[in-house]
Amino acid sequence: MQEKYHPQEIEQDAQQYWENTAAFNATELPNKPKYYCLSMFPYPSGKLHMGHVRNYTIGDVLSRFHRMRGYNVLQPMGWDAFGLPAENAAMQHGLPPAKWTYDNIAYMRKQLKSLGFSIDWTREIATCDPHYYRWNQWFFLRMLEHGIAYKKTQVVNWDPIDQTVLANEQVIDGRGWRTGAPIEKREIPGYYLAITRYADELLDALDTLPGWPDRVRTMQANWIGKSHGVDITFPVSEQTEFHQDLKVFTTRADTLMGVTYLAIAVEHPLALQAAKNNPSLTEFLEECKQGTTTEAELATQAKKGMDTGYTALHPITGESIPIWVANYVLMGYGEGAVMAVPAHDERDFEFATQYKLPIKIVIRPQNENELPPLNQAFIDYGITINSGEFSGLKSQAAIDAIAAHLELKQLGKKRTRYRLRDWGISRQRYWGCPIPLIHCDRCGTVPVPDDQLPVLLPENLVPDGSGNPLAKSSEFSICSCPSCGQSARRESDTMDTFVDSSWYFIRYACADQNTCMSDSRTSYWLPVDQYIGGIEHAILHLLYARFWSKVMRDLGLVYFNEPFTNLLTQGMVLNEIFFRKSTTGRINYFNPTEIDIEIDAQGKRTKMILRTDNLPVESGGIGTMSKSKNNGVDPQELVDSYGADTARLFMMFASPPTQTLEWSETGVEGAYRFLRRLWRQVYLHLQHPQKAENLLLISRIGHQPSKRFEVNCIKPLPKSPMIWGVDILSTPLSHPLWN
Ligand code: ANZ
Ligand code: ZN
């Protein structure tokens, strides 16, 4: 053993040794307990960022720990390789997205290897590989056969920059999740997966997941949004040309006697009918088309509306009630119409105040001494008042009584609804998995026969920003109809990339399987014992993956109910933000590595300057490492100057895995000095074994009182004693394992 700590040499040596001995290749060993440790696979954007390093370090520590405790560990890795950034990069450089993607994968794989993660690389998956996406296509066809995949035309969120449809989940504050562009509404045909059929199971099974953070379970439950209510029919007055009654969905039938107007969505058929001979209404509906179909957005935007001039009859009193179009009513939820009760609903209150519509109080607080507020809606349950024969009831009793009454008159029915919508998977994009369908003039839409799968995505096209190059490629598009043989056209839409990530963790179990989607090895490895990734995937990815797994189960392909037994959402990596504001108000961000900071004896900052021009900069505080704030630190530089172990050690020690981690150069140096000292201790120990010292390091890195993590190091390798990172044990030091 050498005297000095030279991480680069040591690490290279160790990594080579692991590679030569296939140390981390996992095989199915029926007599050993298995531990499937999965970190969310990266998008191959070009190079690793600190978030990846943290994610994969946590996963690796858990993998090593379980390996040491006798588990048969699988820790795989792959690439979420389809998606828009590749197309955009391709446009910028005039290169096919395939080349950009594969180059990035090669570079990032090298980076991951240099970090010394104990990954089984034989199971590597790239979702853009036909061996993988072939099974997306195959399974899509099975879902089509079972009616789980189906086609419909719907108002969708259109991202004008990426020129594609986005799922509601992909619209954040009215903007595209990737481009940040304001989203427009468009009507477009596409394929949908019936995730709503699984709504109840997806919701109920959250209770079977104690290993998930409560926060994530709550987010999923809210997303599914089950609510119990009543569908109520308001007969439309005779003089209107609309010959259908207006149906609404309400969770508060107890407030029925307080309805003062009805509000319908901008796209509601009644609104369109009313607009036919009402130019200002037509104009208003047009105006509302800008914006999104998402609920969060509709709830927060300024309320706008217009009277249709139509009226409907109150189902109990027979009173005539005006029908308004309102931008806060969602076409895609309930019936696309609401009975507005301004006295007891915040949005209705705001709207009624704005348009001077009457407000009628019909619920009072349970506690008689409590007064309902005058300048806002009283939204709690209470006791009905001013409600005729239904007065004096508790809210729940009133709901039941009113529902029963309406049911007798055939004007109402209790109903359970979900906020969850079916998952639209069609994207008008090139760099994705082709939807395996063929359009024939004679036979209609024909599935590609299984023996013709995969429908290969051409890898040589270069998008130019004007729509989908697949649609323009005759080589791709023109084909013959599998059913009649006549010339036909291939579907040019590709699948949402969330499809790719919905089952990659299943494929890892049998990545080399070329005759079927999943084989018996999935029964050995799945479900995943520990999943680790960012909280940003708490809804979309995790819900889709759960849904997809359940469909695979129902079609007899896997045998578990839930794919991820335990979930850890790691905290963000933060760093200080430095900037200057130019005279025009433009903000320029500088990377923290370019800044020199002077500190006085009291530890106070006296100076912050940009090294290149010696002029002062301002601090914008601490924020998530991001490109936009230019406050990222390149993990590669860190590894190059200190070695992977320093990076890993710092990651694990600076903060508990689920908490944010503040970047600190001095922290990194501290980790490095520690490893140097440790190395020296081992060296001395080997020189003078009689002076044996216990080289245990103890540190708490977990916060849950039930799980005290403690740390043990030193894992000698045969060739030379090596210090390999840290292995984190969830057993306290008093555990017999240590004796
Ligand atoms: C009358 C009422 C009175 C309501 C009251 C609430 C409070 P959840 O629980 O989320 O399902 N609603 C129904 N359909 C809607 C749509 N398409 N767009 C916007 N809002 C809609 O909410 C159900 C409630 O949301 C319903 O109950 C309805 O307003 C509104 F004091 O009806 B309520
Ligand atoms: Zn045909």
C-alpha cells in the first residue's frame, strides 16, 4: 500500500478490478434474499449534473450496504433516451437526434463509471433502442385489443414552441413543462390510455405503500381526486333553442337552494349554441381559447364570464336561473357546468361579486354563536337555512335528502367522480417510439402485425422545426396495408416519453430477452425494493408506472401489484446565486466558481468580485442548482480534482438524503482531508498492526428516529487495501454485526 492518498489511481484501479471480476453483475439466486435498488434513470442530456450524482450515490450506498448484509443486490442503469431536447439539439447542430443521443450516452456512461457506482452494466437499457421500444409497441397493441388504449378527439394543451400536445400534468402554471411557453387549446385526435379505469385501485393501493413518503401519497391521491357528489339536472327554459337539459356535478347538494346562476365552460355545447346569434359572446369565447385546460390555472386566473341570455329552471323551486359562461369552469371535469352558489363557494363568490349577481346564504355554521363571514363565502359544512323543506339539516343529511328528492323526480343522482383524466400518449414528434398503426383508405386503422414489430424509427432524419419529419418522410410513411395489401400510410405520431419510463424497471430484470416483453426473472427481482429519485416525479412518472404495471399484471405479464415498495425522494442540491444587473435591467448570472469572496476576521463578507474583471457582483441567496441561474457545479471537475470518493462522501455527509444539500467548497475539502487522514490511518495500521485502532466512523445521516444510519468504512480489496466510499448501515453500533 502506498503511503499517500492518490484517489485517481486508487479509484481507477478499483473500477478496473470490479469490471474484470464482473463484481456487480447480478444473477437470480433463489436461496438468497434479493434487493432491487433502483435510481431513476437519467435523460442523456450531455453530462451528469449534481442531482444525478446525489441520486446515484444514495442508491449506491444502499446497494453496498445490502450487499454487505448478504442480500443479492441488483442495481441497474439505463437511459431515458427519447424526447425533445434531442430534437432541439439536432436542429441546432444539423445532426440526427440519434447521434446526439448515443454520443451523450457514451459520455455519461463513462462519467457514471468514473464515480464507481456498483452497477450491473449488462442490463443497461436505452429507451430509443428498438430492442426496448419494440415492447412499448407490442404492449400498446395488447392494450388496444383490451380497449385500454383507444382513439378520441379532444381539446388538448398545445405547446406552440415544441409544436406538440402536452398532458395536463405537463402544463405547469399555464406553461409547457419543458418550454415554459404559454399553452393554447386545440382539438386534435390522438390515442389515450384508460388510466381512469384504474383510478380506484391507484387510490386505494396508496394505503399499501407505507414505504412511500406521505407527501407523495397525498399528491397522488389529490391528483386522482376522487369526490362524491350529485349530478343535478336543470331543465333548460323552453324559449332557448338548446334542446338538452343542463346537467351539473356538485359535491355540495346541500347548497342547492342557494344557487343564483349556472356557469358553463367556454367549450360547453350550450355556450356554442348561444354564441350562434350573439357576436359578442362569440368574441368572448374566442378570447378564452388562449389559456389552458388545467385546473390549477383556471382556479387562479382572473375570473371572466358572460351571460348567455339563456335560463334554466331550478329543479326544486322551478325558479328561472340565468346561465353564464365562465372561464373558471372546466369542460373536462364533471359535466362542464356548475350550479353556482356564491354564498358558499369562493370562486362563485368572486364571480358573483364581480358581475353583481345575487348571493343567497343557505348554510350557517354549526355553532349558533358563530357568525358566517359577510365579505367572503362560507365554505364549511353547517346547517341548512332558507332552504324550505330542507332547512335545519346538517350538511350531510341535507345532501342525502336533496339527492333522494331529486332522484324521485329523476332530476338527480349520486355520483362518484375523479379528477384523473385518461392519459393522452400521442405526440406529433419525431424522436419517440412510433405508434404501431397503419392507416388504409379501404380498411381504416390497422394494427401492425406482431411479427412486423418493431416499427423502426428512422435514425437519420434531421428535424427542421416545422412539424414532424416522420410525417414528411415517404420512406417511413408509405407502406402496405397488412390487411388488404394496398398502399397505406403509417401513423407518424410517436408515444409520450412517459410511456418509456413506465416499465423500464421491469425490463431491467430481463433486458436481454428478445422473444417477449418480460420473463420469469421479473418475478424474482420485482417489485423494486427501493426506488430513489426526485420529488418532481411524484405525480406523473410514478402514477403512470403504477398504472402500466397494473395493466401488465392484468394481462398476465407480471405478478406484483405495486412496482415500488419503498420510495425515497432525495433533496435538491443548492448553491449560491451570483449576478449583476445591467443598466437595461438585464440580469447576468455568474457561476460561483468564477467568484472570489473575501472574509474578515469575524467571518463577515467584505468583498464579492468576478475574478475575470475584479468588479463586484451581488448575491441572490441560495437556490436549486440550475442552468438558468448558472449556479451549477460540474461533478466531473469535482471528481477530476478530488476523486469520486470525496464527491460521494460529501454528498452523503453534508445533509440527510431527503433534505436539501447546500453546496460548499469547504465541505468538499473537508471530505477530502478526511479521506486522506483515513488513508494514512490504514497505512499506519498496516505498518504497525499492533497499534490497531478501530477505524469506525460514526455519523448520523438519517433523520427518521426509527432509522439511525451509521457509517462504516474500509472495504479492503484483494490487490491493495482500498478505501471505498462509505457504506451506510441502518444498524446501530450496538448491533451484533459489529462485534
Ligand atoms: C355547487 C357548490 C356549492 C360547489 C358550494 C362547491 C361549493 P371537487 O370536490 O373538486 O370534485 N365543479 C363541478 N364541475 C366543475 C367544472 N367542470 N369546473 C369547475 N368547477 C366544477 O369539486 C366539485 C365542485 O366543483 C362542485 O361542487 C362544483 O361546485 C365545482 F358551496 O357545486 B360545487
Ligand atoms: Zn387495407
